[in-house]
Amino acid sequence: MVLINGTEHHAHEIRTEVAELLRPMGLSLSPEKTRVVHMDSGFDFLGWRIQRRKKAGTNRTMIYTYPSKKSLHSIVGKVRFITRRQGSPYKTLEALLQHLNTVVRGWCLYFRHGVSKATFSYLAYYTWWAVARWLKKRHPRLGWRKIKRRFLTEKPDQRPEENGTVLYNPSDIAIERYRYRGNTIPTPWSARAEQLEQAATPA
């Protein structure tokens, strides 16, 4: 990912320059995966959606990074597969939760550095109901009241639990935003810009 402060023409120039820089290393840009886009339109990168948007309640615009729809669809699909009601390999709720918690917690830890609170809340809601449906299918002779009494923690949380293993709640994870370090990360263009600035300065 390369970000520039300029026009589309400048972006295409940098794209050519990057291709030339990679060529001696035996690397090349993939035509299918390399695009020039405006920050206002946004783009997906390593599971993130990066986009400039207006800050709520103000006229200021800021760069936001949050889980992409594709990433959310991926973790929802994994939760759906783990809690499937047909052909489930888990004999106990404890075994199900141990696997599910590992998958969901790992996904949330990756995305905890972005604007992910709303996404985590949705994922918490989705996983809770997915496990609840698994329980109802697993114990068809038990009514929902008995299932709640046997497999859910006390109010107000009422999380699915067995033998001390409790369903992980993505809403509990703390959001830790990355500090901006763009000006402190050296690049080949940093040195070039400094040289051009020195050449333009009168002796």
C-alpha cells in the first residue's frame, strides 16, 4: 500500500516508480491486485477497510480503518460452520466453546487496533445466538427455560458456559488505536525528497 498527497497523475507515476524499484528484487506488481483509488472511495487492505470519512457531528474528515465486509463475512462463516447443527463434531458445549473462543478471540485481537467496536458488538450478538441455536438442537427435549438454567451464566450476562468455559464476548475487548508514525518511517522517497529540498535551497 502506497499513499500519496497529490493527483491521480502523481499516483500513476509513483506506481511506475515502485514497479521499477521492485524489479531488481525479482518482484512485480500484480495487475489484478494493484489499483489506484481515491481515499474518499476507500479500499481494502489485509482485511481492513481504509477510507476517509466525515467525523460524526463535525465537518472534519478523518482516515478510518475498520474491518472490511469481506473479513466480517469470513468470521461469521467460521462461526456458522463451528456451530452447525448437522454433523457437528462437538459432543459437549465445553468442547464447542473452546474451539469457538479461540477462533473469535484471534480475529478480534487482529482488529482491535481499528474502529471495530460496532463490528465486535454485532459479532457478540451473532455468536451468542449461534450457540443458543446449537444448544436447542443438541437438547431437543429440554425447553429453553431449562437450557438457560443449565448452560447460561447468571444475569445480566447470561453467557453460554460449561465447566468454567464461557463463550467469549467480543464486546469486552479494549480498542487500542495505533499511533501515527508516518513521519518517522524512512523510505527511499524520504531521502530523495530531502536531496531535492537541499538542491532547491540557495547556498
